[in-house]
Amino acid sequence: MPTRDQLLTLLEANPADEFLQYSVAMACASEAKDEEAAERLKALCTASPDHVSAWFQRGQILNRLDETDEAREVLETGITTAQRVGDSHAEAEMRAFLDMI
């Protein structure tokens, strides 16, 4: 698996690549850099509002950061997004997570 620095280098060459944007955010999260991960996922959600996984991961990270109200809002938007794009599995996962917080 590439390191965060390697992913950042790839992202610099392809800044619009959603997969790389998401991968860098997840690498940040795995390094306990949740604030950076949340910001990167926020940017991805803004640029690519149908990226369901970004909404879900951002909600989970915000919850870890004790930003519960914002996490709820993000998850609700993610649920709406999942419904719109027809991703019932992600919708169910987000609903279950939202019920837990």
C-alpha cells in the first residue's frame, strides 16, 4: 500500500482524481490525523457530492472528533446522497451509524 507521501505526490499530478483524494484522506485518518482527514473529505464532498463513501467516512471522523452535531448533518446528507444514487447498502450503514451516535 502506498504511503501518504506517495499518494500526495500522485495527487499533485492528478488533483481532480477522486480516488486519490479519498485515499489521501483515509491515509490521514489511519495516521490519526483526523482533522486533516475531515477537511480533505469535506473538500471531496464539495467537489464530488455523489461520493457516498466520503460522506460516510467524514461523518465517522467528525464523530471521533466529538463534532456530533456536524457528524449527524453530514451523515444525513450522506443518506440522502446514497438514496439519490441508489446505494442502499451505504444508506443502511449510515443509518445504523447515525442511530448509534
